[in-house]
Amino acid sequence: MNLVVLDTETTGLEVADGHRVIELGCVMLSNRKHTETKFHYYINPGRAIDAEAREVHGISEAFLEDKPVFAEIMDEFVAFVEGTELVIHNAPFDLGFLNRELELAGNSLRLEQVCEVTDSLALARQMHPGQRNSLDALCRRYEVDNSGRDLHGALLDAEILADVYLAMTGGQTALALEGATQPNKISDSGKTRFTADVDFPVIRADKKELKEHQRWLDLLGPDTPWGEMGQAKTESKH
């Protein structure tokens, strides 16, 4: 299954207040690698943009006047994401807006019905409890270059999130919590459910590394917990 990393920009923060999507950006990953396959549109929302939102993404109403409305790009978008796993940072926010756009365009489909959805923010909170887990904070933590992110942009943020997600799910940091780091999926009901189907790479020690490891065990002596005697002591307690 291909991964599609998705982000949106909107006219404001609350879909319940009638705010709309104005930019939609998706990048596709195949076998955990970037591809040239992308989906990107600016969208005419047919309404004003809140000043606070404009400060975040820098998109003006004048810029969007000649852009397509969501209904015009809807079929192409659904075809792009159908059957994929969507990776979204704070997925309920973007899903709420996109499902509302589908509804306003006369389509009763919900994205959760045609895609698996992974919330990378929920995953980050599991992996780094009590820490900042914004996209910028994760870029710093995983040393992902976001130097070009002066303003938010859906396609740029999707590309950055793709790098962050690969770093989060592909290394020793992700394995350290013994399964607590598996991504959350958004079910058809919109509720987050736990899954354990992430395919982490397995890197095995070669003969040289095993020989060096044994040399260190010999230096530590027979009572080390990793030696044969230590293992026998451990097993005798259980």
C-alpha cells in the first residue's frame, strides 16, 4: 500500500464556523521512499480568509479568485488517495475540513471509507509524551531541514512531514517503546484505534559484529547478564 502524506491550508480554524479549504497538498511515498507523484491545488473557497489564518499561510483572497472550487478537483483528489494510507499531522482537523468539502460538493463519501488514516501527531505524542510535537518541533528533534518554511504551505508541509514520518517510524527511537509507537489509525467512525501493522526494517548483525560482541562479553566475565551464566540466573527466576 502506498503512503500519501497530506496537508491543507484553510480560511480559518473552525469548520463549524463555515471555514473552507484553500490549499491541498499531497506527496506519495512508495516502499518508504519519495516519488515524483504529487497532488497540489489552490482552491477558491468562495468566502473571506481570516486575518489570523492569512498571517500563517500568506494566501490572499485575490490570489484565489481564479482558482478552481473544490467540486472541480474532487474526483481527481479522491482517485489520488483511494486505497492508500493517508499520513496527516493532527488528522481530525484536516479530515473534518475535507469531509465537509466533499459534503458541500454533493458527495456523501468520507475519506476514512476509502483510505487508512495515520495521525502522525498522535503517534508523536505516544513516542514523546510531555514534549512539543508540532511539525517544527519534530523537525528539530529528527534533524529534518525545514529552513524554507517561513510560511505554512500545504505541499511544502506535506513534503516535510513525509521526511519526519519516515524518521519517526524507521529508526531505533521508534522501537524503544516496545510497540507503543505504532501509528494510530482513524476508523470509519472517526475514532482513533491502535494498530500494530507497521513494517519496521530488520537489520541483523554480521559475523564480524557478532564476533566483536562476543569479545566484549568475554571481557565482562561469566556473571554478566548477557553471558551464558547470567542468562541461566535470569531464567531460574522465572
